[in-house]
Amino acid sequence: MFRSLAVRNYRIWFVGALVSNIGAWMQATTQNWVVLTELTDNNASAVGITMALQFGPQLLLVPFSGAVADRFDRRRVLLVTQSLLMLLAVGLGVLLVTGQAHLWHLYGFALALGIVNAFDTTSRQAFVSDLVGTSQLSNAVALNSASFNSARLVGPAVAGVLIAVVGSGWVFLINAASFLAVLGALLLIDARPAPAPASSRRESQLRQLSAGFRYVRRRHDLLVIFVIVFLVGAFSMNFPVISSTMAVEFGRGASDYGLLSSILAVGSLAGALLSARRPDARMRVIIIAVGGVGVVSLVAAFMPTFWSFAATLVFFGLAISTMLTTANGFVQTTADPAVRGRVLALYMAILMGGTPVGAPLVGVAADALGPRSTLIISAAAGLLAFGVGIAWLFTDRRLRFHRERGLHFAVTHAGRPGLDDDPGKQTETLTAPISILRRGDAALGAGESAPIEGSSASATGAIRVDDGEDPERPPAK
């Protein structure tokens, strides 16, 4: 489960990021509570607008943030972005402590935070591949998620107490101090970036920016993941709106609002650790998990008490974390290293960029229809995403169930087309990239997936897929 921590550079990064993540969760919890209760009169729409401003730049800046992550030293990029995030926290903290903060200040802070995070998030995700080998990458991605959710377990609860004891402004200042941990870790790490492929140096700036789009367009499996994470990111991951309004619905205060975030983190941490135990990220786990998001959201909508609602959040966090951790790992371990940063930028833009679409709508629904309507919307989004995944399995992967006798069924799909095939001799799985599903030496599928070299997955060997644009390069086999 923790095998990536044997790598020195990753171990240093893990510890520094954990400290900083705790501060970030304290700040995120406080930011939305300040908007809801201190700067407005329980206006959920204002919280939704704040989230839209914070996550909108992820969508608009995706071509540039991905290109920066692929072309520049990611460690130096992170030193710049983390320093800027620290200064933003100091600025807003001072405004709140001195009593000079207004709602437009929070809006401006959220927008600036979103712009910086557009570059920070992509480089931070891709930075993991600079710290560990490809055989450890899936595990390292899962442990990153575990760190993130461990911080969620602590940060919101601490923020709720600090808001009541010392005031919201000091929470921002404490978060600013936590950035020193990750900045120190970055200075101690001696990772060297991989040299850029020669082909990318010859391409024009426009082609380099569009390379991620062109690559994903050929990957039907990645397109399905992007649809799933958009639906969930837009309508199910608006937890600041959901939890703050539900806390008010049950007549609770800031400390109980922070407690809800920590309870959610219990399930999220469990999901991340279970993902770390798996040898590879698989699509079927993503599809099952997003179905769980829909079902749990529906159950949570009808919980009659604060504690029964809180109990459902453990399972909500488990489903969300399992889906996101596995999706992130699948994208990273199957993307061509030459465009990994740009593909990750697209992934994060779609995940976070869905928030500007969904958060205001969810906030308006909470104001007009009540807080429980936010969970109904989340359930509908999760079940729709599950339907998209199932439809892909039956179309692109040609998943079929064959009744043998009684209640016994045999399963066939693109990687195992014959009922008489021995499943034990199959090196592919139902969720391996279709272009490398093989029986013997013959490829079964069209080239719509390009695995990375040296992947730990037995189904993702060292294969590159030609896009037909270089006449001097021989076609992929």
C-alpha cells in the first residue's frame, strides 16, 4: 500500500504536501463559511459564485497550464505557484483580521486563487511522475489522494474550532504558514525533469498547445472518463454548498459544518488507501464507484437527522475518492509521457471546470428548493455518469453476458471474444486500453489508446501509437 514512500524524493514531497494540504482544507472550509454567514445572510448562491470564480480558470487556461507542465521544470513551476498561493492567503487573512473584508474581496481572492491553481494543479499532478518510476506511478497517485483526504480529515474540523476561537482571518494566516512545508520540500527534492521529446521541439506553439486535445480525441476510454468526471465535478462535488446549507438546515454552527467535512474525509481516505492497494487503475472500478455516488446521494437526501446524514457521508466520500483516485491513476498511467501534462490539464479542467457550471445552479436550487435538492441533483448526475460508463462497455468494448446453465453466466468482451477462451490465460482485462488488447500476437482493437512505456499494468506495454502525421515514422503495430 505504501511502496512509493520507499523513494526518497517522493517521501519528502508527501510529508510537505500533507502539511500544506491541511492548511488548504482549513482555508477552503473557512472561505465558504465566511461567504455564507459573515458576508451574506446564508446566501448559498454567493457560495456557488465563489466556487465558480475559483474553478473557472481551470477550464479557460487548460491549453496553457498543460503546456507549461510539459515544457518547463515542474519543480520550479511549483515553487512559483506555491509562493503566490501563500501571498494570497496572507492578503485575505489580513483583510479579515482587520475587519476590512467585503464580499467582492472574497470574489477577487477566489478568482486569483483559481488562476494560480490552474497552473499549480496540473504541474503538481504531473510532478509525481518525476519523483517515482512508472511502475510506482499508480500507487503514488493513490497515496497523493490519501494525503489529500487525510488533510481533509483534520483541516475542516480544526478550521471550525479556530473560527469560533480566534476568528476566520487567522485561519488564512495559519494556512499561509503551512506553505513553508511544501516550499521546503521542493527545495530538498533533487528530481530532474525528463528532457522534452525532440518532436515536440519542432512543433509550432499552436500545435503544442493543441496536442493534448488531438491525443484525447483518439482515446475513447479517456473521453468516457472525462464525461464521468465532468458530471460528478459539476453536480456532485459541490460539497461546500451541500454541507454548509445542510448544516444550517439542521440548525448547526461552524464547528459542526467542519465536522461534516471531516466525516466525509473518513470515507475519502479509505477509498484512496484501497485504491493504493490495487496494482493498476481500472475503468470498471471508476464506473462502479460513480454508480455508488448516485445511490448514496439519493439515500443522503432523505436522512432525517444530522447524525444519520453525517453517517451517509462516509460512503459518499468512499465512492467519490475511489472514482477520482482511479480515474487520475488511469489517465496518468496510460497517457503518452510526451503529452501527459496536457492530458492531465484537460482532465483537471474538466473535473474542476465543471464547478462553474454546476455550483451556481446547485446554489440556486438550495435557495429555491431547499438544501436536500442539492443531493437529488448529485444523485441524478452520478446515475447518469454510471449509465454513460455502462453504455461504453456494451458498445466500444462489446461486453456481453451469455447464460450457460441456471444462474451461471459467461462474459465476453473485446479482449476475450470467444466463449471457449480460458480467462486464466488472458493477459488483458476488461478495462485495458483497447489498442493493446491481444490474443497471441494479433491486436484486436483499433488504435484509440496509447499506453506509456514501462507501465506496471500487464496490459499496457511499451507501445506508441502513430497519429499519421509523420510520414517518416513507421506505423504502430
